[in-house]
Amino acid sequence: MTNIIQSPREKSIVFIGFMGVGKTTIGKLVAQKLYRSFIDIDQEIEKEYGMPIPEIFQTIGEKAFREKEKETISRFCQQKLKVISLGGGAFLQEEIREMCLSNCIVFALDISWDRWKERLNIIIDNRPVLKGRSIDEIEELFYSRQEIYSNHNSKLVTDDLDVEEVADYITESLKLAWDLYE
Ligand SMILES: Nc1ncnc2c1ncn2[C@@H]1O[C@H](COP(=O)(O)OP(=O)(O)O)[C@@H](O)[C@H]1O
Ligand SMILES: O=C(O)C1=C[C@@H](OP(=O)(O)O)[C@@H](O)[C@H](O)C1
Ligand SMILES: [Mg+2]
């Protein structure tokens, strides 16, 4: 896909990373700090179907969800000046990786397995992909997904940072990079 957006300052910012790392929370905060509109791809799909993600998985199945995910990302990643948070499985699709990397600034949020484990209880109910898996299977999934998240323009390990600190760090580093470019 060709890069239709020229100036780095205008490019939309896309957050990627494993489920529960903070893409939705941080994306919303970064959007506020940059005065941009925020798009959460899962929330867009939820609006369209009028039901939460676990019910969408149950009703249409994961394959159809992945198609809808691709179609929704394709629509938003071609727009400029947005902050867009993807679902953690989106980057499994090569077409999604390509369209985001060619049009947007892709920011990976990373976390260690030990820290992530502490978050499992608060996120599992809304993550159908984690349901019914043992902790060992989830650990395997966590590590097997890491390679897809290495396709990024920038990355931050969030282990020792609260959400405000993460959002501030990202906002400031983006502004610095934009100033250097000009
Ligand atoms: N840096 C952080 N420190 C502590 N808790 C966090 C942090 N980032 C996210 N969280 C919490 O983790 C949970 C999952 O965050 P969410 O934004 O939904 O992640 P994702 O969109 O990547 O699945 C939320 O309860 C959120 O408040
Ligand atoms: O990693 C995944 O396969 C998924 C991640 C979820 O988004 P979050 O990463 O925001 O939890 C959501 O898209 C769906 O439950 C599938
Ligand atoms: Mg999310």
C-alpha cells in the first residue's frame, strides 16, 4: 500500500501490543494530550454489532471478527491525525501490519510476563481468546505473539510506569521526534 500521508506530524498513531498491556487506556490519554480524536478498533466493532467483544466472538466466530477487524482498521488507518488502538490480535494479519506501517506511526506497548500475569484477573472476562486456557497456555501465547509486535516504529516497556507516566512519555517523545524532523 502506498503512503498517502506525507508529514510525520500528520500521521495517525497506532498502538499495538498484547491484550491487557494498556493500548485502549493509553491511546485515549495520548489522544487527549495531543488534541486528537481517539479510535479504539474493538469499540468501533462493538458499536457496529451492538454487543461486547465476547458476544461478537460467540455470535459470528473469530474468523468473521478478524475480517471485520481488518476492514475497520483499513478504514481508519488511512485517515490522518488520529490515535488508534488496535486489538492485540490484529497484527497477526500481514495486511494489517502493512497498512499500519505504511500509513501511520506504529507504537508498541510492551510488558514483562511477570507484570502481565498480575493483570490477568482484571482482563480475562472481556478477552475470549484467553478464556478456557491454562496459565501455561496463556504464557505460551504471550511469548509467541512477541514477534508480531516487533513490527513497530517505536516501543516502550511499561512495567514500572503508571498510565499517566506512559502517556506523558509517549506524548513527549512524539513531540521531540516531530521537532527534530522539521
Ligand atoms: N501502565 C499501567 N499500569 C497499571 N495498569 C494499567 C496500565 N496500563 C493499563 N492498565 C490497566 O490494565 C487493564 C487493561 O488495559 P487496556 O487499556 O484495556 O489494555 P488493552 O487495550 O491493551 O487490552 C485496565 O484495567 C487498565 O487500567
Ligand atoms: O489479542 C486478541 O486476539 C484480542 C484482543 C482484544 O483486544 P485488546 O488487545 O485491546 O484486549 C480483542 O480484539 C479481542 O478480544 C481479541
Ligand atoms: Mg483494548
